[in-house]
Amino acid sequence: MKLASDCYECLRRLIYQAADLATDDASLKQRAIKEATKILDDEFSYSQVSIMIATKINKVVREMTHNPDPYRAIKEREMTIARELYPELRSRYKEDLRGCLKLAAAANVIDFFREPDSIKEDIRKPVNFALDDSEQLEARFKEGGKVLYLADNAGELYFDLPLVKCMRRFVNVVYVVKPSPVQDDLTLEDVKRSGLEGEFEKVISTGIASPGIVFSSASARFKREFESADLIFAKGMGHYEALSELPPEGRFFYCLKAKCKPVADSLGVPINSYVAMLQ
């Protein structure tokens, strides 16, 4: 998905938020903002993909502020919220594939631009898919094979696990996270600290700290797993923005909440719609 005009302000907001979170040193903060804004202004183009710019913005802020994980506190807060709300929400959804899919989608409301009370309110609302290819997904699973499950925000892992276990009744599942911190995305270290690594069974990383997937910089192992997978199950908008640039092969399944107008418009749904789409 290419950049839209609204994306500039969102990326600019990311710069200021990341710098504010990274350091209290006013001088360092200002230098990071200046350098990241230069990247944004130099690279913003309607032929560009947002995650490519966001990856560079996050990298320069981390490097210039000497903070490898500016979003650590936000991520820990989000994981606490998700862990505490999970038992309540798990009982609201059936244990079949569609119920687990809705439960996983519910947690995609988590967003580092949102306040905790807003997240808690929205995550409790029922999930209804504006685009619903869950029946096609189940049919694909019955054929067997391997699924690459691309995880999104850190707090979502509690809500992903029932779906991963449900998938494993039919297919082999590889759970994919980031190798190191970027925004509030789930990392290998987060999975280990959660105590759930064993329950996910096979967990690998993309090999690059980027929101979404930057294939040119991804690890050789990830690329092999991606090419050999029968289906790519992609959580969140960042993965949609990256993978939708590839030719539709009938093996990409997107599970997300369309939290911004450009993504909603690209999908052809109202903003804040839930989507479960095979492409």
C-alpha cells in the first residue's frame, strides 16, 4: 500500500512521540527530531510505503538518543492491560476457529498513539468483520501445510495464542516476531519474558526491527520460511501495508482493525472496521 497524503502527519507525529519517549535531554531530542524530519521530507513520496520511512525514523531516533527501546514503558503497559483483560474477553468468544479469529482481532485495537482507557474500552466491544473470509481460511487449513503467523503489537500475544493453538489442529504454525525493539511490536525477548514461548512452540524473528516487513533487510531464515509457507497470516496494518505491495497469490490472510483512513480506504471499508481477508 502506497503512502497517502494523511500519512505525512502520522509519520511526523511518530517522530515527535519517539523522540519524547527516547530521552529527556532537550538537545538530544531536538537533534533526533531534526534528523528524522529530514528523512521524512526527503523520502515522502506517493510511490513509497510508510513502513520503509517509519523504519528509518525509528532507527535514527534510537541511535541519536542512545536509547535502544524508546517504547519500552508503553509496551509494558500494553502487555499488562492485555494480560489483565484476556481472561474476561476469552469467555466472550467461542473456541472454534472463527471465535479465536475474532479474539485475536479484538487485541489489534492496541496502539501506541492511544490512551490506556481508550484501549480498554474498545477491546471490550464485540468484533464484527466488515470483510469476513473466515470460512475460506478454515477451508485452507483443512488442506494442511504450514502457516507463517506474523505477530503485531506486544500485548496481542495473549490473544494470538488461542488462535495459534486452534490453527495447530490443522497446520504447522511458525510464530514470527521482531528480533529487537521497534515501536510497540512484539520481540523475541517479549515472548520469553511472557513465559509463553513454549506454548507457541516455534518462534522466529523477521531479522529486522521494522514495523511490517522490509524484505530487502529480512533474515535469510525468515525469507526461507516465507517462501515455503502455504499461507501467511498477517496481523495489523503494518503487515498489510507491506504485503499488499506483493502480487495477490491467495495465500495472504489479513487480520486487523483499520485504524486509519488510508488503510481503510485501501481495503474499501469504513475506518475502525475489523477485517479478516484472504488475498
